[in-house]
Amino acid sequence: MLADTFGMDIMVACVAAGLGAAILIGFVLSRFKLDQWVEPFVFTTPVAALQAEGRTPTLRDRVDAAREETTDIVGRVWKWVILGVGIGAVIHGWVPTELFAAHAGPGNPFAVVVATIVGVPLYSNAAGVIPIAEALWTKGMAIGTVMSFMMATVALSLPEAILLKQVLKPRLLAIFFGTVAGAIMLIGFGFNLIFA
């Protein structure tokens, strides 16, 4: 859908930039000691307990652990999933493309920042946001600004924050959102320079 809407070159650049940013952010953040900002239950999984005992988990141990962990996680977060998806469903239909295009159009040097900030509270998958992005692009919004909006909507939604809050403490959640938002903005500014 992305290639059909914006062209193969934009699609390849978007996927490469997104994957590159994810790998780079993961690599950089893995160099810091951030474990204290992860909820303790994450480290008490059955497989982690076996490894702490010095045992190498068998396939059966892993399958049993996966079943147990899935039940535990679903029991812990199901209400937050429903809340997040509900909020996203309410907000999803509300994207005033005319007003948004006016404030994040080519005349605004901070358009990428505006697009990223506006994209965060929305909730959509990549396929659901493409028609909105196409409408913004046809109204004259620069491609980097459109891509920043799309990436923020998919990667940094409010419902996602509600779910991640169950696993990450506020400080790590802020680090995650800040670094990903920064990368999205850099990608947007880069696209606006390259594909101008």
C-alpha cells in the first residue's frame, strides 16, 4: 500500500529508515543499565527462573513457560488493551486534514515536529493511516512530514503508552518515547531534504 500510494523509492526509504532507527535505538539503549526501570515481574518468568538455577530450558519447559506467561500477561493487561483500543477508536476518525495540513504544511519549518506530536495520540496500524497520509500529501504536505505523522501514529500511540506502562516504569517509558520521537523527527527532516 505504501509503495502504491507514495512510490517504491519512498517505500524502500521509509522501511530502511524505520528499521535502521529501531536497530540503532535498540543498540544504544542496550548499552545502558535500564533494568531498574522495567517492572519486576518481567524478570520472574519461569524460563528466567530455570536459567537462574543454571538449567538450560528444554523445548517443553519453554512451551510450558510460554503458556504460563501468556496467561499471566493477558490477565494483567487485557483491560488496558481494551481501554487503549477504545481510546484509539474514538480518536481515529478525528483527523482534521484541512487544519492539520495548514499548520504542518510546507511553510512551517516545524511541520515535522507538529506532525509527530499530532500523530502520537492517534492509534492506527500502517494500513489504516495510509489513506489519511495520502490525503495530507495531496493537500501539499511534504513527504517527510507525512512520514513523520505516519510513523508517530503507528509507533508512538497513546494506547501503546497505556500498554507499555504495564511493563515499563515511567522513566523508561519516557526514554523510549523520547528517543523514538526524536528518530522519527530526524527521519522526517531527512526525507524533506532528500525528496524535496
